[in-house]
Amino acid sequence: MVTYEPGAVTWVESLGGPLIVVPEVVLEAWSGSTGNDDAVDDYDRACAVEGHIGLVQIGSADGLVLGDEPASTAYLPAKGVSVRWSAAESEEAMLGRVDAAMRAASWEPELTWQVPGPIVLFDSAWTGEECRQQDHVRVDLEPGLYAVRAAYIGIDPQTWLTLVELRRLLG
């Protein structure tokens, strides 16, 4: 069991829309929100994803949208899971319940995601260029095909979270 000390993980915040995970090789192709109501931009495409996860094409790769609610999100590499904070008394309470949440989760159907290498998690309103000056997390992933699944779970009356698991598929 891996434990996380409060302040040891980086949380990514949203301005109110979905977060996105973009392969670093196509990061500059993400245009975020242009502020033009007359045209569909990348942010609009991310907002159109229904449910907890979905893929959107970005240049030669796909990005993973973390939808449903603009929850603070941290990636826990030792578990291969993103934790989305819906409700908890503290960061310590949230992180301390991740193992129990993973065991009790009722996972939604998974999708497959071809990942060309390292990924960057950030607010989908920002451009790929802007994201490095905002809240973001870079994750070193091996290139390959990944199964992605999500679960929303209440561990106790005060602790509610969404888990998004990335699991590398062999072959």
C-alpha cells in the first residue's frame, strides 16, 4: 500500500469546465477556448464529452477528457489512477481512502487509448502552449495501448471521488 502525505501530490484545478489529458507530442495542437461563440473550438469539443471520460482527436493522437464535473484532480503514478476530488474533509482524508475506493469501485465500461508517450493533464480551456504556465501535471507513460475506466464512488458520507484508471495493455 502506497501512502501519500498531504501536499505530496499536485492537484490540477479547472476554471469550471472539463480537464484534459493530452499526449505531449500533440500538446501544441490543443487550441483550448478561443472565446469565439460563433465557432466550435477545442474547449467546446471537450465540453461535448458526456460522462466521466471520453476521447477527442488532437492532430495525430487522441486526448482523454475528464468530464462530468470540474473536480480537482491528481494523478497517482504508483496506482496508475487519477483521483478527482468531489467531497472530503481534507486532502489527507481523500488520499487515505483511494485504496478502499479502488476495491469498492463499480467501474463504468472502459475505452482504449493509444498513447504515444508522456501526457499532460490540464484545464481544457487553456491552449497547449498556455498550460505550462497554469496548473498542470506531466506524466511519463510508456507508449502503447491503454485501457481507461472510471468510477464515481462514495466511500463514506463525507468522502466522494471519481477514479480514472490507466492500465497498459500488453501486445
